[in-house]
Amino acid sequence: DAKEDKEEESKVQGPVPPGQGRGFAAGGLIPGVAASAAVAAAGFGLADVLGKGLLHLQGVGDIAGASSPISGIPCAIMLGMALRNQPAGLPSAWLAPGVKFSTKKLLQYGIVSVGVKLSAVDLLTTGAVGLPAVLASIGAGLTFVPWFGR
């Protein structure tokens, strides 16, 4: 039964070139997921640098423990969008499966995880009054992030 499923998948998706396995094999999701992780790390680094610069301009940059007022998530998203839309572009054919997996699955699971964490904290601190705002925030994230990723 599994052999028939693989044959059917091969017919639908076409033959797999040598070294271009699907899934987590080399040439599958790994290059795109690694590129997504690198862009995310660079986005968080950029947010830290920009945040420290902003704090310095406001005169509070030397305060110990002052955290960056700029979130790394939007910086990483904007950096990824900028890299993807370069005239020369990236070699997207071999990155596409992993990037798609990162933007569709990993990002959504991350949003849900953050939403659940915030929901629990908000419900404990504000009670049932904060529930509509929490649900609206999670719903907006799950709706708009995939839409922005298109």
C-alpha cells in the first residue's frame, strides 16, 4: 500500500532528480529551512542593532538591561521579503520547499505557541475580560501572516 502511494506521488509530482530527495533529505526541506533560520537570526540581530541605536538616540542606551524596543520578527520578515524581491533573486528553486514549509508550518506553529503563552498569561492577569482581545490577536495572526507571505 505504501509502495502504491509513493508511485502515485511520483506520478503527481514528477520524477525526483538524483540528489533532490523530497522531505528532510538533502535537497528537500533542509536548504530552505536553513536559509529561513539564517534570515530569522539576521533579522533578530538587525533588530538588536537598530534598537540599541534608537535607545542611544533617546539617551537611554547606556542603561544596563535596557531591551531593544524593536522586535526581531518584523525585521526578519522584512529582510526575507527584501532578499526574495532582489532583481538578481535567490536560487529559489532549491530553497522553495523549505522556505514554503517554514512560512506555512513553522511560522504558524510559532504564532500559535506564542498566542497560547500570551493567552495563558493574559487570562491569569486580566481574567475573562481579556479573552476577546487574545482571541482576536491569535485570529489576526493566523489570518494575515500567511496572507502577507504570498
